Amino acid sequence: MALLRIPDLAAGDRVQADFLVTERNERKTKAGEAFVTLTLGNSSGSIETAPIWSNNKTWADGAERGAVVEVVGSISYYGKGAASKRQLDISAPLRVVPSGAVDVNSFLPSIGDCSRLWAHVDKIRAEMTSAPLRRIVDLFYADDNFRVRLERTPGSVNGHHAKLGGLLQHIVEVATIARATAKTCKANIDLVTTGVLLHDIGKLESYSVSTGGFSHTNCGHLVGHVVLGCMMVDRAVNGCDPRPCSNEQLLEIEHIILSHHGSLEFGSPVQPMTVEAEIIHWADEASAKSNDMVESLEDREAFSEGEEISSKRPWRVGRRIWRRAHGWE
């Protein structure tokens, strides 16, 4: 069965499809009337249901976070003008699909086939001429278990590259930007390559992927991916005999990881103090912010029908955006 593309659904469309429940909220109106709303999704995106009121509350029985449910309903809008929002009106009781009958991963947002991205990563690894840096990179990227975990890790929980494989896509984007900048600015390309490949590996320990979607682990909440990545590199290097690099060389790599968010208020305990660290910071920003803009421009709910300027300020960019009507062919 063809995938139902949630972003393409318009007012009046009839819906009968399976969805993953990513959120369940039970609330009350100011008058005290209880209702349930669900956030439903598949690999194309997500949508919130209209309130399921108390008289039909049993319709949502079993629709807990992580469950797959068959939904019958239609698309409508509530609110007026720029405040209007698309929703899915449920018209029949939800049917919970037995867990053994579905591949839940197929309902999570995904970038799809990662082979092209891996080919690029392995190409730039092969181009490295610094033996110590190549050995450090290979402590991770030559490990099959690490590669499997990386391929399943999102770039964020609900922001940039928040898809299965999103972290790998982000790393390749940052590598492309940073290596080009390093060549232009005559920085150490092998060091930049190493920093890029390692800068976000802490997300493997910081994020979890489950039937409920993407979330933070306890380590992610308590330590954060920036410091976790530094700890992972420190453990790997110091666990080698002989060690692949000196203490001073390890310190420089750790500095790149710790400074890649640029400043304390954005999650870095230190600011970049080398040209390579500075390059990686801005390449990381370019990849993340460009992805925010691309996906915000694709958000139908940010634009009123027929308008080029968004009627809303998508939270990921924090400002109105322009979707051009013309082409450049």
C-alpha cells in the first residue's frame, strides 16, 4: 500500500490509514469537560487529531504512545487566519493494530537509503593522510556496531534532521561545508574531517529511538550530547594500547567537540579557540539552520492558501519566510 503523505492532506480529504501514536494528551476545558487529543504520524510527518470528547472517549482506548492504530476520519481546520491549524477529525473508533503485524520503524520519519552517505564518509576517510587522526576516526567509523547505531540516530529529537539517518545526513553536510572552507582558508583538512566526523557522536548516547518516536536518554538530559561525545572519544583513545595520539593531540580534538555549538548559551562549555574549531562550528550551524529553513518552507501550515509569505513564524526559524512562486530554469 502506498504511503499516505501527511503533508499533502488538505481540508475535506477522507483518511483511512494506519498511524503511529507519538503523543497522547488528556485534558479538560475550562468548563471541566474532558477530552483526548492524539498526535499521529508516519514516515512522512505528523498531524494532531481534533478533540475526542468524553462521550466518544472509548474510541481512543488503547491508543497509547507507541501504538499503531487504524484511523478513519477527515481533514479539517480550526482557528481563523494565521492562527488556523490543520487537524484530523476521527469519525469512528480507532483499531489498535497488533504489534506483531507492523514494522513500527516504517512509521518513523526517515531519510531512506543511507548508502550514498556512507560512500561519501568512507571516501573522505580514505583521503586522510594523518595516521593518528585516521586511527582515531576508525575507532568509531570502522566499527560495524557504531555504523548501525549512527544510521538509526536522528540529528535531533524534534528539530533539524529529526529523522532516522538524520544524524548521518547532517554529518555529511557539515563535512562538505567544513572541508571546502578548510581548503579555502588553508586549515588542516584532516583535523577538520576528524572533528566533523566526531563532533556529534554523543547523540548516539543522548537520543533514543523507540515506538514512541525520538526522545532524550537520561544521559542526554543530565550530561548532553556535546560532553557525551567528548567522553566517548576520551574512553576510546585511552582504551587503546598503544594510544593513537598524544595527550595534547587528544585535547585539541576534545576542544573541537566541546566548542562546536559556539557558546555557553547554545550548549558549548567553551568557545572555539582554533581555526579548525571555528570552521566546524559555523559548518554545523549552516547545516542545521539550512535544514530548519528547508523544512519550514515545506510546512503547509505555515502558509495561507496561495500566499508566498508565511502567515506564521515557524518555531524553527522564528520569523516569517518567503516561498518563491517563480523558478530559475
